[in-house]
Amino acid sequence: MLNKTVMIIEDDFLHMKLFNDILENQGYTTLRASDGATALELARTDNPDLILLDTHMPRISGLDVIK
């Protein structure tokens, strides 16, 4: 068990599922967010080890989340 958490921020359901399935199959715990606002909240409360971020999302873009 890796005991590492990866947060996936992706607004496309199929991409989210693909990333999630691959990471969980490799032993990672995943957090998932489909928009920037949820992503910011999860990142602050759960402190993931790595974040995979889609830069083109509605409302709050991935680039704004990075800032």
C-alpha cells in the first residue's frame, strides 16, 4: 500500500473515471473534484500528495486554482 493521496480535478466524467481507475489500481487513494471551487476546498482540508489538474474548466479555471 502506497498511502499516498492524489487529487484529480477534472470536469469530464470519462477522463475522471480513467484517471481514478488507473490510480486506484496502482494503490493510490484518490480525491475527486469536478470544479475549481470544490478542488480548492478539498486541497485545503485533505492536503493531497499530488494534484492532477485540468486547466480548462468552467467557473474557476485550473489556471486560477493554481494561483
